[in-house]
Amino acid sequence: MRHPGLYYDSKFLMDSDEKKVLDYLSELHPIWENRYSKHRPPPQGESQRQLLRPVYWLGNWQFACLDYYRPPKGTAFRCVRAEPYPEVLQRLVNKMEKITFQQFRPKEIPKGWKLNTCLVNFYGSHLENGKLVDVARVGEHKDFEPGPVASLSLGERAFFQFVDSRGRGMPSRVVFQQWLENGSLQIFGGERYKDRLFHRVQRVEKKQGIQLPIKVENFQTRRVNFTFRFVPDEHILPLKKFPKDLLEDLLPYAKELAQHSEFFSSEIKNI
């Protein structure tokens, strides 16, 4: 059954490419981010909190304390230039872009669209006070970057839902749901799936006992998801171009990344 605005291929990733992607992931050092910062403190009545999972970004890094990229108004100083894609991911991105132009209508693809940014989410269980706590989920949200979004999954399968949000305190209505399998590609866009509906990951299975070799302390990773999106190049800035107050908030993260990343080490030296 075809759903206009939604594409799914359960066997997108070949075994040879999967191995290369896993080899790449095994060398990454994801970081934990806090939701707020000194110059963007928690709203009244709320406290500082850590994101549910460790993350990594490619192309540009949208730190949580910058409140992410939210056009049309939330575009200035939201996207920090980050590492380029490794060869295997760039090759896969080229295929994803070709599929998108084949599967989606021209009006659903903005001018200049390309999958030039990627959020890498690590799903699993966090060791807290000596106990493993399952945090493999994402609440309902929208991706605000313009144009279609491509999602590549590795590891245990995830139960993914598109929902119609009815507002605070009201239960959301599930419009469409599916399992995202290991090696699968999902692309969604257009007025319905991208602009109107929210999406969420309800849970990630544990049936296969997968534990991916990711360098994160006190965390067991059983699924990794690459979410590829588009940010206009003019909104992606090097670290040195950020205002002093935001730079103060970002530098601790950049220095942590620089311990294992030549790219961020160079960015810090250029400030």
C-alpha cells in the first residue's frame, strides 16, 4: 500500500555498507547534552535536565541549548558547522537524495534541498544509580528543517508512529505506525507527514540482544538512527562566528568533542 509523502525500504542497507557504518560508529565518541545553559536557562518552574540519550551530529551541530533550527524565525545562530560525512554515509546520502527526487513531488522539495545535516541518535539503556533504565524512545515532535527527511536505522527495530496531536493534556491520535527494521530507510515529507503530523518512537525492541560497540560510558546502545535533513548553507556558521554569550555556552561541548575530533580541535583553535 502506497502512502504519498512516505517511503519505506526495509532492506536499503547492504551488508557491506552496514559493516562500514558500524566501523565508523565504533570510532565515534557521542556526548551528553543538557537542555539549557547559562545564557538560556530553564523556564520558570523547570530545572536543568540532560537529554534522554547521547547524540552526535554531522554537517552541522544543533545544540539543545540553542533550541535547534526552527524556521522561519529560529534560524540565526542555531547551527554550528560540524564534521562532514564519512565516505560511506555520503555515498548512501547520494542514493537517498536520488530516491527522494523520484518519489516526491517537486512542490514537496524546496529549492537547493540536499541532505546536508544529520542527527545521530543512540537508543538504549542508561545506568543510573546502579540500575539500567530503558530510555529508548522519543516523544512526539516535528523536524522543522525544510523538505523531506530521511531516516536510516541500525540495530534492534523501533516502533515508529505518526500522530495527530490534539494539544496539551489531550491524547494524540495515531494516524500511521510501522516497525523500522535494521538497515531500513524511511523518507517522509509533504504537507501530511512532514508539516501537519507529529512523529515519535514509542519503543525499541530487545529481542535480538543487540549491543552496539559505541563509546559511551554507562550506556548500552541497541539501536542507532541517522536522521538526515536540510539546512540552507547560509544558516550554518563556524564556531568563531557565534556571539560571545552563546560561545561561552558552547565551548564546553566543543572542547569535549575536540578530545576525539580533529575537526572540532581545529574549530576551537580558529576562535
